Amino acid sequence: MTTTTANPDPTMEAIGHAVAEGHAGNSASARQKLLSLWAEIGVTGDPLHRCSLAHYLADLHEDPAQALAWDIRALDAADAVTEQRVQEHHAGLHIAGFYPSLHLNLADNYRRLSSFEAATEHINAAKTHAASLPQNPYGDLLRGAIQEVAEAIAGRDRSRRASAPGSAA
């Protein structure tokens, strides 16, 4: 998540550094850094921190059950984030824009675990929330992934998508 913060937020900066490390291929180190941050934040910490961290940590788990646990935490935290808190972090963000990706990830994990009914519920939620996505390459990427996962659910395909974020090394 690239951000222009209104106020410096060391936790979001630390999350961003760990995510960049994961994107650079050092998934194990990124996972460890995010888990350490999670221990500092705690389950009652800032919901924006919890949502962001859990969302990115899920991508660092190849096992869909482990990813699912973090994606559930991310969605739960998103439900506690206020629009004001998101705007304090970055004036261009809106909490509504988080939900397509959060539901997409849940749908994909449920699909990989053969829980197709739950996957369908979450892909439908992702489609509903997709109206909140910007008309830009990021929005196009998510809309494409939503379609891809919907097709995989319909086909009862449990395989990992080549376009899925993250890689656990």
C-alpha cells in the first residue's frame, strides 16, 4: 500500500517495509516482521493497523487455511475502521474501497479449501463492493481477479491461481 500520510504513522511504515520485503521475495522474513508487529498491536489495537497487517500477512501464507485465518482478521478489523481513521492515514483512501479485496481474498481461500458455498457468499460480496473500486489499473486488476475467482468457484477449481498475490517461500 503506497500512501501519502497526513501524519507519520510508524506502524503503517513498518507494515509497508515488511510488505516490500515480501514482494522482493523474502517472504519468511516479512512474515516474521509482520507477526512481531501483530504481537505489538494486539487484537484490540488500531483497527487500521490490524486490517492492513492481517491483509498483507494472509498473502504471505501459501496454505489457504492459514491465509483464511488472517483474512478473517482483516475483515473483522475493517468493520471497526472509521472513515475518519482512514482519511487521517491517507486522504485518498476510503474504507469502502477495502472491502472488494478483503472479500475476494476470503472467497479465494474458501474456494481453495472446497468450501464453495462460503466462497460464493464472499465473491458475491466482492462483486457488490466492486462499485467502490477506482477506475484505474488497481481497480481493473481487482475486478479481473473477482471474475477469475468467480469462474474458479463455478468450476469447483481448488488450484492456486497464478495471479494470486504473495508467495510463501
